[in-house]
Amino acid sequence: MTIMSLYAQQLVRYPELGISLDFSKLPLDDAFLSSMQGRIDKAFADMKALESGAIANPDEKRMVGHYWLRNSSLAPTPELKAAIDGPLADVKAFGRDVLDGKITPPRAEQYSAALVIGIGGSALGPELVADAIPAAGLDMFFLDNTDPDGMYRVLESLPLEETLVIVISKSGGTPETRNGMLVAQDFFRKNGLEFAPQAVAVTGAGSRLDKTAEAEGWLKRFPMEDWVGGRTSVMSVVGLVPAVLQGVNVDDLLEGARLMDEKTRRDCVKCNASMKLALAWYKATGGKGEKDMVVLPYKDALVLFSKYLQQLIMESLGKRLDLEGNEVCQGISVYGNKGSTDQHAYVQQLRDGVNNFFATFIEVRECSADAVEVEAGATCGDFLQGFLRGTRQALAESGRSSITISIPEVNAKTLGMLIALFERAVSFYASLVNINAYHQPGVEAGKKAAGSFLALLGRVRGALGTAPETAAQMAARLDADQEAVYHCLVHIASGDSSVKWVQADCADEDTFCKA
């Protein structure tokens, strides 16, 4: 078989959408596909059941409905369809009224900026859209962590009187989001402004945040669906509220996802890009996550896409147990940068180091019309294409596998297509390896451990006296873990000048006391 015929045979292309996937550097031959046929049939059946409203998240006894968001006619009940159509119309109307100046801030003529406060999927999706799609609406800012320095860096850069704040949390109790909201409220107050008239809540109906927003008279509340997880929420009110305020055509975003859903809903392996993507992941990783996924978009606008996929894939597939309760420790590690920045970062290791990855190149065919020839007959765009093709070839020559996804340009429609492509690939892969892609018990375990540490931190802070004491001595008094007590003491001393920390050659001998 010639190289060109292998390329043609391993290409999935949707000409009417302008997208193609090239598997020629990670070929899926007939023998492999035949060996996977039973798993493939199960994955197609699982997807049909999921989209029909089956309980696809058995641990939390929830349906999984992010596919309905871009085509509400597929929702299994009229009530669910209304729960999609009503909020979508409300979101679009609200966005128009803000951008047209019909909804204005109390002390300015019009809003010029939006501050999104969220964490994980409640921030990553909106951040990706904001960075990837230039639009003529509000300037977008984000608080997506509980780092106070990071918060104030953002808050101090805002035109506060012209800033609309969107707080996103399904439960209203997510600590990072709650903390960001409280810090923002305090910052507004210290600057002589009321927070509530400029605040919007995106949350579950009846949640803690919903009740707070209602009691305090916030500007607007949008209901979050409990059948949409954070990492697949960019097409829900979570992502659409920030997007409309940014000025993005959300109908195009939804349309791109809907069109990709239609293409990848077919029970045809060779013409289903999402199924082939999932199968390529399975082949590359032995179905056990044996290799990492390196995402390399050769377009600055998609620099956050690898970060977005990191959560979508790792939170969905990184599971200790399968659906039968067997310990399998599944997952695929994801990292990435942008081309050709990667050329001067870690491609050296990818080419010559340990072969523990497969690459996913994302090509954007359209380049800005730059007439500047940086070399005779070559523009910057030519160089970008050259580096993509050169890096891909160099990796292949070194026995490194890769997939190349090509789109015509980056806009709302093509971004919607890319997101939908990977969402369904994640669902298919989860079925192939028999895990629940829609819960996150490891995240909950981390939250519980953080709560235990915070409780101990309060006890240590209260136990500090004027007599110097080591962590071991205090741990004995408190009947607590010595290392945890030590870290509590270091944290307290680092942020409180009234606490004296005397460091010795050995951390065991460090002493702490109130000065």
C-alpha cells in the first residue's frame, strides 16, 4: 500500500463541515477493528440508551443530557425539552439587552466587562470560548481559583462600575467559587459599590447560591441542569451566558455541535469520527492508558483547547473502578501546548525521548492574509504549516503515533464541532473500557481531605501559644498527624506576622509561637 493510499484509507472526512481526521500515523486496520467488534457494538448501544434518557451515570442515578442541549427535540420528555428551550431563549434575550444597553449598571451608562467566577468546567469552557472566538461584546475576565493574589490581580484590573459578575456553581457550595464570590463582594463593597445589582447566578434551582441570589436581590438567575456535568456544560447556560455577553453567536456554536452529533451518531465505524477517535485512543494506549495524549493545536486561538480536553478526558476516564466494581485504574493523561511553540519546548523529548505518548495535531487551514514574505516566497503562515507537517513527520520517523484533525478556521461553529467530536469520543471510549465517564469520586475525595485539613488548621491556630513549640509537641497535644500539623504551622506563620517561626537545620526541630 502506498503512503497516499494509506492516508486516503485512514481519513475520515466530512466535506460539508470542512473537518477531517487523519489516522494514517495511527492506523486502525481491519484486524484491530474486528477484534474490537463486540466492544464497538456495546458502545453504540450504550450511546443510544444514553441519548434516549437512560440512567447513564449509575453512581449518581442521573441521566446524561448534554447532547440534547444542541437539539432539544431529542430530549426524552416535553419537560426536558422545555427546560432547554426556555433558558436558551432567556439567555439570548438577556445578552441582547445587556449589549444593547437596555440593562445597565447602577452607576455607569453601559456594561463593558464581565467577570466569570467558577471552577473546573464552570470556567474552562467559558475561558476556551472567550479566548478562541473574537467577538464585539463585553471584555471577559475570570476568577477560577481560590488564590487570593490571583483574585486581586483580576479584580484590580476591572472597570468595576461597568462590570457584570456571573457566579457559576451547580450546588452553590463549591469552595473555590464561593470564596471568589465572597472576595468579589468584599471588593465591590470596599470600592463603594453594591454587588447584587451587578450579579448574575448560574446555579441549580433551590441551591445555596440560588437562595442567596434571591434573598439579596441579584440582577438575574439562570437554572443549571442536574443532568449536565461541569466538563460537558459549555453548551448549557454555564457556557452560553458568558458567551452571549461576549457577543458570540451561540446559535453557531450549538449548530456546529449539532451537526457533529449527527455525523457521529451513525453506527458505522469507518465514517464515525468520534468512534474512530475512541478506537485510536484504545489502540494507542492498550486500552489501559499506557500512553499519554499530547494535544498540539497549531493555532494561537486554540491554546486553551488542550487544557479544556485535559479536564474533559481525564476527569471522565480517570477511574479506579469499572461498572462492575472491579479495580481497573483507567484513564488517559492529557497535556499540550500550541504549535509551533512546542517546537522549542518538549518536541525534543517527543522525538528522541521515551515513547510514552501519542500526539493529536489540530490544523487550522485558513491563515490570516499576510502578504509579508519573511523569506523568499514564504509567509509566517507557510512556516506554521511547515512546522506542523515537519513535526508530524519527524515523530513518525521515530516511531511515534499521531492523529491529525483539520478544520477550515476557528469560529463558533467549528469550535462547537470540535467540542462535540471529543465529547462523543469520550463517551465511546468509556463504553469500550466499561467505566462510568460521568461521575468524579476522586474529586470528592480531595474535597473531603481538604475539609479535614481546614478543620485541623483551625485547631492549630487556636492552640498556638507564646511558648515555642515543635510540630511534634503540638501534634501530641492535639492528637493529630505530625506532618499535617507542621504544614498548618508553616501556613499560619507564612501569612501572620504575629507568629514566630524559627527554622532549624531539621524541620523536626522548627519551633512556632505567637510573637
